[in-house]
Amino acid sequence: MKATLVIMAAGMGSRYGGEKQTDGIGPNGEAIMEYSVYDAVQAGFHRIVFIIKPGMEPTLRTLCGDRVQTMTTPQGEPVEVAYAVQDFSSVPRFYQVPDERKKPFGTVHAALCAREAVTEPFAIINADDYYGAAAFGTILKRLMQLPQQGKGAMVGYRLKNTVSDNGTVSRGVCETEGESLRNVTETLKIKKYPDGRITDVADESREVELNPESLVSMNFWGFTPWIFEEMEAYFTDFLKNLKEGELKAECLLPVLVDKLIHAGTLDVAVLDTDAVWFGVTYQEDRPIVAGALQKLHDSGAYPKSLKA
């Protein structure tokens, strides 16, 4: 059995102030997603699907897509590459997208845009997050064990390791029971204080203290193609219930997963990994991430350049 890695690279990067998906943060101009591709291929993923914005394909091909097609897995299999465009043309016809809306409809919609390119068990990740090499091997092993439907997997990370010193972040805060995920609360405004305290500040009238050791979702999920049926139904309901004037509302994977868990439709295994996460939300995060990537190259975790 084979597996696909889906990379969501169509975000707008509004808080970053630019195209963070393709920003060359590595020591040789590598974008963060290039590390994910490298780690995934080394783990044994044989197919990469990039979800992109309209007009982005030439840039991504030049950045890494054409080079990825020359790579092989450790088993000697050639790596396949596909591109899926996230735009409003894929929105169901019953819904009229407001002219004022510029923002994509979120990660569920992004995943649905890749549906035709995914025919086997798959992992799906953000383009602008570094997940660590070990995480890809861990989730690939679980993907090979998943039945055709009703099961999934998630790589979890500690909240304290995923917040920014430079502003608020959004995270899916998780509750687990044994290995199983029991609840995901999409928390949209998490703030870290200099003393290490972490709170949810979405409600301006009161802050909610969060446990720094809590597991959070960083959108590193593993599913079989069965999940697309659930995504489609959920996205349809999302649009039907969208109020007039809501121009930035998003249909999010962690919220869908939480709904399916509580409905008894999906069981998600939370996978342990020693992998370290880091990513960029704000421009101020960039030098920290650049330094971390340089250290990984210097330690031999990666070759001198991923561009070779």
C-alpha cells in the first residue's frame, strides 16, 4: 500500500505580511514545506499533492515541484507530484460567494479541492509548519494500518512549544483518553506571556488559562479517502449556515474532526513523536525559525542544501 502527502499552501499569510508558504527561510533559500517534502519522501510517501492559490503553480514548480519529481523513496519508487487549486470555482453552486470575500474558506475546503488527486491513505499538513522528520515516519506507519473508513490519526504537539512570542495564534486544543482523541476545541486567540503563562484571549471580558502541556493539533492529520464524503457534507452545512456579511469565516479541519468524534463516526489516534515543531506566524518569528533550520543542517539532520 502507498500513501500521499497533501500540503496546504493556499493561505493568505495575512498576519505574516507576505507569502510565507514560499518564503526561503532555510540557509539555501528553502521554504519550510521543502523540509516536509524531504522528510515525507525519506519516510516513504510516494506522492505529494500541493494545494495552491490560483496562479501559484509556476512559482511552486520553480521552488521545488519540478525537483520533487526527480526524487525517489528509499524503496526506489519515483515521487509523483500533483497540484490542486483552491479557489471559489469549487464552491457548491447553491452558494453565491459575496464579491467582498477575498479569504479562502479554510482547511476543509482546501482538502476538498485535492479530492480528485488523492486515491489512497493520506496525511495532510500546513505548508508553513515544520513538523520534524520523525513525525512523518510515525504517521505513515499508522496510515498503512487504517481501515477504509471510520479511523484517522493525528500527530500532537505540546501547546507550550507551538505559541509565538510575537502575537496570538490559533490552535486546536485537544483532550485525549488513552491513545484516542476525545475533543478538539478550536481556540483562535492564544497568547503567551513572558512568564510562560498561556491564555485564550478571544473573549475580551475574561482570559481563560490554558495548560502549557496540553496537546494541540497543528493540522497534521492522517485519513483514508472516505473522509472526503464527510468533508463535503460538513462544508455544505457550513455554507448553508453562513450568515450574510461573514466574509472571513472558515470551515476548519479540527472542528470537523471534533464533530465526527462526538457523532461516533470517527476515531482518531493521537500519535506520540519526539519530533519538534516550529513555524512562522509573524515576520518576527522568521529569524528564530531560520536559526533552527540552520542548526538542523549543521547537525547533519539535512544535507548541506535541499536544492541540490
